[in-house]
Amino acid sequence: MVRMQIQLTEAQSEALRDVATERGVSISAVVREAVEEAVLRSRHKPPREELLRRSLAAAGRFSSGGEAARRHDEYFGAEH
């Protein structure tokens, strides 16, 4: 394993200590697990261009057709 030095806020440090105590594991184990989750999440996140493409493909494909759509400003607009 590689030893690293990091800086945390007091609140982060306390929360980390609490989680480790609750689980009965070391703080290092909690940090390693959190890092692994963050890395996995970032690797499985679609690239921004793909998210944009999906958003543009969905735009205009659905219609609420309801009263709220027609009278949006009356229902959700600023008070007159």
C-alpha cells in the first residue's frame, strides 16, 4: 500500500472517525472504501458529450398536454 497525507476539516475528520467506529474498522479502511466508490462512479459516468447528446435527443419528445403546461405562468409564476 501507498502511504498518503491528506487534510480534512474538523467536521470531516469527526464524521470519518464516527463511521470507522460504527463499522469497527480503521479510518484508513473507510477512506479506501470511499476512494474506491468515487473512482468507480467516475469511471462509469458517461462523458459530458454523451450526456448532452442524450439530453438533446430527449428534448421535445414528450408532452404533458395538461392544464399546468398551458397555464404555467398562472400556476407557477410570480405573484401579480
